[in-house]
Amino acid sequence: MAIAMKAFEVALHELDGNARVMFVEQDFPMNDALKGLADTYFPHLEALIKDQEFTGKAGSTLVANSSTDGITFVILIGLGKPNSVNHLDVEACRRSIGKLLKIVQCKKLKTVAMQLPSAQAFGITPEFFGQQVSSIAAMATYQFDTYLTDESRILEQDIQFNVSVKEDNLAAMQEGIDKGLSVGRAVNRARQWVNLPPNALTPRDLADEAQEIAKKYNLECEVFDRDKVKSLGMGGLVAVSQGSKEECRFVIIKHTVSDSAPTLGFVGKGITFDSGGLSLKPPMHMETMKEDMSGAAAVIAAMKVIGEFKPNVNIVMVAPMAENLPSGEAGKPGDIIRFYNGKTAEVKNTDAEGRLVLADALSYVTAHYKLDALVDLATLTGACAYALGPFFSGLFSEHEELAKKVGDAGERAGDATWRMPLTNDYKSAVVADVADLCNIGKKSVQAGGTTAAIFLQSFVGETPWVHLDIAGTAFNVPQLPYNRPETATGVGVRLLVELAMTWEK
């Protein structure tokens, strides 16, 4: 399914489309625009609004069959009430766009004319508003249909949105729409990788995808195979991957502007399937463990957009990739491994493998690059998922300014985060008796999300660093109309792109 969107500085009734869509605030009046819509397409609209008790509550919809030839539906979408500073909620608008797309798909509409509210109503620029609308529209059209053979289950129609806008700067709105489509497609690319079954996406396959993107957008790329990883002393990645016949990969992609530009590091966990290793997961907890490379998918997809938009910052992306499987060659509980930076860790649970591969990635990128900031994303702990649920990724950092930048970027872009504790009180919980560290925290401390972050902190040195635990937000998030149940969300792509694009602003 393909989606296109174009903005016009004309009235809604002048646009092509077999449906007319308007967005309204809660407790909206029957203004001239709605009266014009009723007079032209549906004379009984006001009566229907009253009969259906449609008030414009956020996420509510009203669908009426049009009485005009060629115009099949009149659709009203509720945006809710303004907040305390008299701005409408951007996330409510995103969800409303998602609901609209479900209606459009259900009714098999191919051309839709819609009138957007002013960007000023949300307290944002026309360009950014256009980006939010189109990125969500693109995301809401995604369907994982690669393995469906029943054509009736596949959503195939292409959709053209013609948008009536009330903006002085139509060019800025269209620029935002174009950018948003690129971001939305990148999110969908990340989703596709995560949704692919583990027999179709191995570490080698994911590394090939990364190389393809780097080549297309003229980005520098290096891929280390198992022999190279082993020779570099990346004991964490070697240990996690050695139980599988599929070799590990270590991928580096760079967007370079100049030596004087700020440099950001993005690191994503890429466990393409996690059985838990010898500390085997219960079957029920293993069913969706293809999602354990969601962090790598996010950073690679973000580099696709960065390659297109070319922000004025240097970006270094690193993704360690492996399968975590049991076998006669698998790493064992009780093993002691040495990481790239020389630190050692006792492995007490092979299912706490994400921090082992990230330890090598974080220590490598901080050793080889002078970073102004470092952000890692990982489906790291069930503890964080239990603590925050599916709507907020856990944000861990001791660097206040960077934590705020990352959190604000996520809020603006639609990838919400929640700050979690990361203090010295937890450091003793990951100290082993026989090695520098232990890969699980002491039971007396609990706080599994924080102890995992404390473990990672040993590998970033003095670099300003944020860890994002996306275990709860990467897969099967309910109640968001622009996501599909039982599939990947592509969380993190929008946040990273927004962070890169606004770093100097």
C-alpha cells in the first residue's frame, strides 16, 4: 500500500476526493465551514451530529454517507479540548489521523480530501505539523503481509490525500508533509525488519540491509564478521553468539559533516532471536523474541532518514547483531567474559544477553569517536516493561541536559519516554565476587531496569549518555490506532531523527 499527500491553499470543496474530512475540537460550534460542508454534501449533518451525540471528543469519529454524486462519505474527526495553554494535543491528533486511516482502509477509499486545523492551534510550526500528519498517515497504512496468500486479507489500495490548509506558508507545510512521509516509511521499514520471522532475518541479513541503506544514501559503512569481532576482543558479542550456527555481525554506519560539527552516537541492540540461551526462556516468553533486535532496527532506519535529510551533525551508528541460542557451544552460566574495554563480567544468566553485546558496542564507539552525546536503544528488561507498560520507554541517564534533550525530542516526535532512576545506590548490585561485574543484579536490590542500565554505564566512560529501554514499547502496543496489534511499532526512529535534526537548535 502506498500513500501520497499534497497540500493546497484552497477550500475543502474545491479538492478532488471521494470523501470529505474535517477535524473538529471538542464542543465545536456549527460554524460556516461545517454549514458549508452540510449544504454541499450532507444536508442533515447537524441533525446527525446531535442524534449521534458527537461532541468532537479526542479520537471520536462521525461517518455519514454523502448525498452528492462522486462524494461517498463525509467524515468528522474529534481532536478533543485544548490544554491549559490553549493548545490542542499533538498526540491526540496523531491518534485521530490513525483512526481516519482505518476508516479510509475499511471503506476502500482511494482519494480523500481533508481540511486540517491550523498548526497554531497546536503551538507548532506548519512544517512540523505537516510532518506529524503525514508520518502518522504513512505509519497507519503499514501491514505485515509478506506471508499472506489470501488476497482478501491484504490491504492493497493506494491512497491520495489532498489537504486543504489555512497557512500563509503553504510551501513549509508541503515540505513538512514530504519529510513526514520519509520518516513514516522509515518507521515502517524498521517494523518490517522486526516483524520478519527469525528464519528470514539473521544477523547476516540485517547487516546486509544496513549496508544497502548506507550505499543508497552515500553513508560510510563497516561490517565486522565473527573473526574480526573476536580479534578485537569483543567477548560479550562472541559469548552471546557462539551457541548459534549463524555468525554475529557488528555494523557501523557514519554520517559525516565535518570535524568541527557535533558528533552523536546511536547504538541499537540487534539480537535477531533470543531463546535465552542455556538459561532458556519458557516457550510463551519466546514466541515474539524476533523483536529483540528492535533497537538495531530503529538506529538503522533512523540512518536512512539521516541519509536523506543530511542534518548538520556527525552521526556514528553501531549495532551488534547475534542470535542467542542453546547448544553444546553456547555460553554457560558461570562463564567469565572480557569486553572490548578490558572489563570482565560473570555471566549468571545467559538470558541477560543484551547488556553483554551492548557493553562491547558502547565501549567500542566511545573509544574510537569523540562523542558529544551517546544514545542506546534496547529491548533490554522485562522489569522496565512491567514498570512502565507499553506507552513509555524507560529513559536512564545521569546527564540532565542530555536526558532533557532526548526526552523532549521523544515527546515532540511521538516516542514518549519516562525518566527512571540511575544513582550510585544501585552500583553495588552488579558487582561480582569473581569479576568486575555480574550480568544480573542482586535480588535484594530488584529494580531490574536500573541495574541493567548501571551495568551499561561501566562502558561509556565520561561520554554524556542516555539509555532507552524499549522492551515495553517495541512490540504489540495496544490502543494506538497507527500501530497494529501483535506487530512491531518502530519505536525510536522518530525520536532519533528529531534529536539529530534539532541538535543545534
